[in-house]
Amino acid sequence: MTFQLIDNPPEASATDFEAYPAYSLGPGHGPSAPERAGKGRSAGVFAFTADGTPIRPPYPFQGRIDPAGPFPPAPDRYVLYVSYACPWAHRQLIVRELKGLQDVIGLAVVDPVRDSRGWAFRSGPDLTRDSYNGFEFLRQAYDATEPGYPGHISVPVLWDTETKRIVSNNFPDISLDLGSQFNQWAANPGLDLYPAALRDEIDELNQLVYDTVNNGVYKAGLAQTQVAYEKAARAVFDTLDRLEARLADRVYLFGDDLTEADIRLWVTLARFDAVYVTHFKTNLRRLADYDNLWDYARYLWQQPAFGSTTKFDHIKRHYFITHDHLNPRRIVPIGFESAWSAPTRRGA
């Protein structure tokens, strides 16, 4: 089986914040529900607790790649819809490269800048149109799976070209399945990013990192009160301090072998100084101020699967242009000078 690709697929019209108000992140973060009516959106990304802490909702499509299930592993059947800007999608890109699945799992890349219509397929540097379905907007994949879908339109999406529906938008599961279920066709089948002997420890560390770092920067940056902001921001740096100590005497988080835990941490580290320090006010320290974490981050970036999938232009334009409630004039800062290519103690 090979993908049946569409020649010259259509593309979405240009982003238009006048006609389509900015994509809402939740109450107080973008247009109200009445203002969004007819603009392609009906719900924000986040709900908020009483103290103003953002809560990320569950992801509704949670199918798994399973030989005995409705979505068995196969080459040229599944497509990843991603944004290079999104840390959750970036994980999938890294695993796809590490495992050597570029000729097995299809890929389509959305525009990092979105208005209230959500993620869109356009032409441009490191963008693609959707040759698999001819969608102009990612919400069409959601509507094809659940007609009239009212919720958040997120990346990554793993799409099944056979059943013509979303398998999953639950990002933790997608990378695990990419890392384990396609070995028969992978160029690097021996790479085990989630070894059975370490799974309990990896899961424990992943949960801490998710709560306080991956999602912690969002809790700080989108907090609606000073109390919620300070609680989240301090938790970010408490965990980074622990990770700094952990990486003092090892190459990766679990020793000499790369695991899923490193990928999950790294996508936030890659965006930390470029975006989160200023945009989300997680500015107690920069990544570059950490001796071990900065060395570790550079070491990973210098590996092709990490560096080649990191598009700082996409990352910065997404956050600084899309989040107009934090940056109303949509000015993209020059940013800190970061010597990602500098030699590391871990080698090159």
C-alpha cells in the first residue's frame, strides 16, 4: 500500500485577525463565545480554577496503534498532522526521525500562526498543504471524525487514511506508539525509547516534568492571578533545579541511553529562552544560566533528530503573534543569542 496523494491540494486563505479574532485560550484570553460565533470556534483551550490556574482539558480521541485493534500498524496508512511550533507535536517529529519512520508515517505541517479558524494548511517555508485529504483547516479532520465537533482543535493529530478518521490527538500515546509499533518498517528498529525495565521510573519522572515544566510554563504564562502565577513559576524552577542536579553525572536523564523522558523534557527546554522566559514570565533564570541543563540541551540539539525538527522561526511567530492577549501588538522579539552549536561536555 502507498499513500494516494492529491496533486496541488488547496490551501487556506491567509490569516486574518480582522475577520477572524484571535484563537481563544479560554475565559479572559481572547474573544468571548458570542464574539467567536461563526468564526470557526466555540470553546477555549483552557478552563481555569478558582485561583486562576489554567486547566488543560482531556484530549477526546485516544485510539492506539495495536495489531489486535481497529488501528493496526502498517506502512503508508497513518499521517501526522503537526506544527513545528507546538511542543506536543514536536515530540512526534523527533520520534519519527529517531526511529526512521519518514517513509512509513506521512507528515503534513500547519501554519504556526492561527486566527480563530484554528490550524491551517498554507504554503510557506517548512509548511505543507494537505496532500492526504485536501483539508484547508485541521478542524476538517475533527469534523470528519466527529461531525460538528465543538472542542479545541489541537496538534498533533494521528490520522488514519483507511478509516478516514483521527486515531488520536492524545500526544503522550502517539509518541509511545510511534516508538514501538512500526519496528517492522523502521530504519532504526532497535532503538527502544521506553524500555520495560525503566517504565515505572520514566512514567514517574514524566509526570513530574509534565505537571511542573511542560505544562507548568503554560500555568505560569496564562495564570489569571498573581498567586497562581507565582505558584506555577516557582514550581517550574524547583523542578529545573532538580533536573540540573540529576544531569550532573549522566548523559541523559536515565544514564547513557536516550529515552522518551529526554524527548518530553527537551521540547520545553528548546522553547524556554526563545519564548517562555519573556512571553510566559518564567524568568527566574534562563536555560543558559544552568550549567548542566544547558549543556544537555545543546547536546540533544546537535543530534539531527532534534536540531532538524526545531524551527525557531515557527516557534516564535506562533507564540508572539497568536497570543495577542499577552502581546497585543504581535511584535516578535529578536531574542537572546543562544550558542546551540557550542561544544558540550557530552560530546558532539
